[in-house]
Amino acid sequence: MIICVLDKIMEQRGYSNKDVVEITGVSRNTIKGFQSNASKRIDYETLDKLCNGLGLTPGDLLKFYPDEDYPRQ
């Protein structure tokens, strides 16, 4: 399972959705989708905007868990 940890990054940095939209230029709906892991695919341009705007690498933003290790909620 690959998950996006944008919600945790935003929490650590004290960023709101509005902050991330302004910093990255990524739409509010897309940010919400990433926060809740509701996005089914990731556009390279969007990933690039998030990484550049927030000073991250794709590995900072996306985490891989083998299916048996995925932390279920």
C-alpha cells in the first residue's frame, strides 16, 4: 500500500489547506484528496508542485507499506 502523508506534514508545519494551496498552486480539492488518501492516482505535475513548494522529495510525501504491514485504522 502506498499512502500520502501530506496530512502529517501539514500538521507538523502548522499549515492549513489554504496555506498549501497558496504555496504550491495545487487546487484545494486535490490537497484534500491527498490528505485523506482518497486520490486514486497522482499526476507528475501535481507531485512536482507539492515537492517544490514544500521542499520535499516524493519519498517524503509518499510512503510504501507492504500489504501485511499497512497500519489499518
